[in-house]
Amino acid sequence: MDVLTALQALPKAPFFFLRHGETDWNRDRLAQGQTGIPLNQAGQDQADQARPVLDGHGAVRIITSPLKRASETAEIVNRTLNLTINRHSGLMERSFGPFEGKPWVSGFVDSELEGAEPHPQFMERILTTLVEALERPGPPLLVSHGGVFKIIVELLCTLPDARAANAVPFRFDPPAGPIGDGARWRVSPVDPVRSPDTNSCWTTP
């Protein structure tokens, strides 16, 4: 499903998003992509701190990337939520191929890199997965990656430079009018008081 078709097919239904907790490769600023890096102790603590933030906000199921850092995060937050967890390969981070494990360069996100997953294909994968997730009763909690968050806020909220801090829960709400007529999705932290004011996107302008 191409991006335009996916945007047109996207159900107007709210959902939650949680980026995984910190890993050693995050700390050392190395490109992770689809390498199976586990959470470090700080990342486990971050996921644990997200549990009470998400509790009671109405998520009905968890859909997580199967990569270790995301699935570990999902399992930790689910100690409180007690929801069904489904793993979906469509929520994996973009593959950076031979660049994984190398020093992170900001241009990796939008660049076409030899041996990496093509950026247009990555966008199509994320939007197609989101359509699938929102077609079922919700709202779901998506546990995924920074690159996935960037694609979603760029395409739904027209915020090209948004970032998600590790393990900070966000809620996405659909627009009242058709996308393309000035109406955009709104993204906001589930709990602005408890969410750290770091390099994260809080709301659409």
C-alpha cells in the first residue's frame, strides 16, 4: 500500500505510542536499525516509569516491534496494563544494513544509504501497519522506535523534525476534518507533568 493510499485509508481512531527504553547503543550514539540490542538498566528503569503513566488511559492491546529493545519495553509496561501483546514486524525500525553499529549520523534518518532499507519503502511499511492496527477496536498501544515515530508525526502531523524521548508515552488523536484540508492529527504526551522536557514532540503547532 503506497503512502497516499494508506493515508486515505487510515481509520480516524486514537492510538498510543511508546518508544523503547534506552540501550547501550543509544547511549553510545550508534545506529541500531534492526540489530537486536537489549535495554540497559537505564532503559529498564525508563520502561518501568512509563507503567503508571499509561495505566488507566484506556489502551486495549499492545502491538510491539519484535526487536528486543521494543519487546522488552512492552513486557515491562504490561506488568501493570495486563494486555494482550502482539509482535508485528511492520513496527521494526528501518534497517540500516552495513551502517548498523556505526556512529549515528542525523542524516541517516532520511538518506538513501546503500544496503539500507529504502526510505520510501520504510514509510509505506509503517503506514500500512498503522492502517492495520487501527482497523481493529482500540485504542492500541504501539511500542516501537524513534524512526517509526518520526515517520508517523511527519506524515500525520506535518512535523518533520519531531523526536520521541526514550519511553515517553504519547497519544495521537485524529483530526475532525479530512487530512489535506488543513486538518492534522494531534500528538501529545500522555502525562505532560511526568514526561521529561527533552528532545520530544509534544503537540502540533
